[in-house]
Amino acid sequence: MVADVTGGAAADAAPAIELRGISKAFGPVQANKDINIRVRKGTIHGIIGENGAGKSTLMSILYGFYKADSGDILIDGKPTQITDSLAAIRAGIGMVFQHFKLVENFTVLENVILGAEGGALLTPSKAKARRLLTQLAADYELHVEPDALIEDLSVGHQQRVEILKALYREANILILDEPTGVLTPAEADHLFRILRGLKEQGKTIILITHKLREIMDVTDEVSVMRRGEMVATVTTAETSPTELAELMVGRKVLLEVHKTPAQPGDVVLAGRGLRVVDKHGIERLRGIDIDIRAGEILGVAGVAGNGQSVLLELLAGMIPGTGTLTMNGEALDLSLKRDNARTRREDSIAHVHEDRHRCGLILDFMAWENIAFGYHHVPEYQKNALLMDNHAILEDAKGKIDRFDVRPPNPMLTAESFSGGNQQKIVLAREIERNPDLLLVGQPTRGVDIGAIEFIHKRLIELRDQGKAILLVSVELDEILSLSDRIVVMFDGRIMGERDPEKTDARELGLLMAGVTDDSVTGDAA
Ligand code: ADP
Ligand code: MG
């Protein structure tokens, strides 16, 4: 049920936060338009919306990073000027940043008191902080070793330090912007337990996420933003993921991926003992065996940074390594003395790089030029031995833009003027329509709208059903679980185990992602 934003339940006490008529423009972009929201005291309030909907901007206004062009902020019913982050802290607001702002070579304790009264290096404040930290840790299951250096902590623990920092400053209202993007499922569960504990102590929590499941799990109410506007606030218990997705996108969306069982054929790509040592001498891939068959999607799950990207780049001929690799039975050269990214493409391996800004697109080139990028030399783009046939490329680009529903469908716009989802479609159109035997695809839907996700997932399934092999790397477990025919989990440069998606779940994969060894599997993906 969709409730009126201003009506209903909050009548009893003043809301912890009320925003009235908040607007904010960045040049021509209206990031927030006349936003109204009430966040009730002692609740977990979700804010959900697609990329660019204006969520972070709204929270930055609340935290004093940006000044709204118009509108009012009320804290506990009192109009409050939040001119900077100090004013926000005084108003009892704490923010847990998407990118942590901790000092790496300081201890937990030093980071917690840094910037708060006393200063980091004063012994008395350290002793006081230590007592408080122990107390907070006991109260909220927020355990971290006070004397550990930040650089030695996992991302999940660093996040706890951010929360402790806010609590140390006596925050009553805690804002978390996309906190689970970097966490394993177990770490995310732990975070949610902490948040529920904080709520029981009367704290108010604003949780920003694009993950519908998290919203359903942990929030009491949820506000949905779309294109800078607040489109609805609903009670979580009375809504559904489907309704929320529809509110986010503004039309009906299919959340489930429909596919028939895979019909795997011959092994297309076979790798044995794959190793990569980076330029700092660190072993990033530690001996991986992998087989990918025609007509299957092999999903690689893992927390970002555990070697998945290195594996893709090795297979795509972008970085050298050792071991053996065959494609359709032919040996490829992992040292890259003979091979490179171009010869890989000629060997029918296509690659959608996870970082399309750095590797998939040239942002200030036009869409049609980007669609030919990497494939300039193919015969159908040549006028004669010397000249490229720009007309042919443009016509080809128009067809791809049409078939992949790139919006706006204008090949003459520069890549940078498209939204993330449409940029991704440009890259996918280019790589998929080369009709590769093997598609390597990293984070296919990162930063992509739900509507475009639906489209991209369908295309990947279609490609599989045409008998192509697909290696899918994603940090989104839901994506891995719904698309893959087989799943391997990577941790610290190794494959921790293989699972049948029909017979596993996020919890089990999460353990492997956290490096919990799996005795039943030998690390062999074959
Ligand atoms: P969300 O957090 O929901 O993904 P944001 O609040 O980050 O959305 O962005 C909303 C819109 O405002 C986007 O179009 C974004 O490009 C734009 N925007 C955000 N911050 C800035 C900025 N500092 N300068 C210019 N444009 C910005
Ligand atoms: Mg954001």
C-alpha cells in the first residue's frame, strides 16, 4: 500500500527528522525536487532509488555537505540550520560514509577520537575513549580491537569503526549510504543486527540502498526516490519488492530471471594453474583451474578484490600471467609475448570490462565510434585497404543501438552523455553482437537501472541459449544466483569451491566468500 508522505502514523511524537520542500540543483541537473520526508524516532527508515535518483544528495544536505537551494530541516520538530558537518554532529546526526574516511595508519581508538574533543594524541581522552568503546562494543555487538591499525582491519570492521565514531560523538540519528556494497552476506547480516540493536536503544537510522532485499529485511518504513523526486513513503510490512521496483522505475519490472536449464556442450575455454603476480610482486591469482563450456554461464562470486577482475583481465589478454590456457582446443599465450587483447578478440573472446569508464568506452567519443572501438579492423568496417567505412560503421551502430534499446537512440552523442545503464548497453551491444564463442563479463549491471538490468539479463541468457560460453563475474550474489548454471567462489586469488545454483544459497556462498574452506571441493572448478 502506498501511503501519503505527510499523513498517518507519525502523529504521536515529532519525527526525528523532517525535511520540507528540499530542492537542490547542480547546474542543469535538478538532483532534489521539493522533497518531503518524515523519519520517525526509533525506526529504521530506508531510502531506495536507482542510480542518480538523488539519495546521496539529500543525505549530504542533511549532513551539511551541500546547502539546499530551498526547504527546511527539522530535527525533533525544531527547525535546524545545518551549515556544515559540525552543525550536523551538534544536531546528533552521524554519517557512515560509502567510502570510509578513516586514517589508515592510525589505530581504531585514535580514529574514533580524531576530530572529537581532546584530540587524537592526548592520553586522558584515550583512556576515556577506551572505556566508552568497550561499553559501546558490548552494548551493540560492535566488537573491534581498539589498538588495531585501520589498515589491518577488514572492510566490515572498518565500517564498525565508522559507526563507533558516530556513536562516540553521541549521534542519535545514523545515516548509512549504501553500507553493504563492500560486505560479504555474513558481514551484512551482522551490520543489520547492529542496526536493530541501535534501534532498540532508541536510535533513528536512515539506510540508503538499492537492494530491495535489504529494505525488506531490516526497515520499518521506506521512501522511494525517482529522478530527484520523492515518489512514495510506504510501510515495509505492507509493501513488496515488486511494488518497490515499480515505484523506483515508474513502470512494471520483471525481477525474476526466466531461463530453461542449460544444455552445456564442449569445453570452450580451459585454464590450468593460472597465476598472476602484479607489479608489486603480490600474487593476485594463485593457481586457478577453470573450464567453461558452450551453452553455459559460469558465475564467479566473491567480495570485490579477491582476484575475479584479475582473472577476467588475464583471460582477455590485458595482463600477463602463467599457466596454460586453451580456447577451442588451441593454446593461447598467457605471457602476452604473442597474444594481446586484440588477438583474443580474433580468437572469439569478447570482454565487457567491469570498469567501463576506464576500459570499455572512450567517454568523449561518440556512441557510434565506441561501438566500433576495438573492432576497427574487421572487414565489414573497411572501405578499402586504407580507409574505414564510416557510413557502414554508423549504420551498424544504429542497428545495435536500436536492438539494445539504447536511450536516447542517437549515435552522434558522446558516450559520456548517456546514463550508466545506457553506456553499459553500448558496450554489451558491441561485444555480444560480434557473436563471440566466449563472453567475459564483469559486473554487467553495476550502476545500471532496474529496467536495464532486466534487459541485460535477458540478453545474457539469450547468448547462452545460442550455445555461447559466458564467464560472469559479479559482486551481486542475487545476480550470480539467478543467472549462473554453475557457480565458483573466489577468495584471496583462489577458487574456494563450486556450487550448483539450484542447491546453494547466499548463506553458503557467503561462507566461501569469507574464505571459509570447503573440504568437499579441492579448488578445482572443472
Ligand atoms: P544517488 O545517490 O541516488 O545515486 P545522487 O544524489 O548522487 O544520486 O545524484 C543525483 C543527481 O545529481 C545525479 O544526476 C548526479 O549526477 C547529480 N550530482 C550529484 N552530485 C553532484 C555534484 N557534486 N555536481 C554535479 N552533479 C551532481
Ligand atoms: Mg548515492
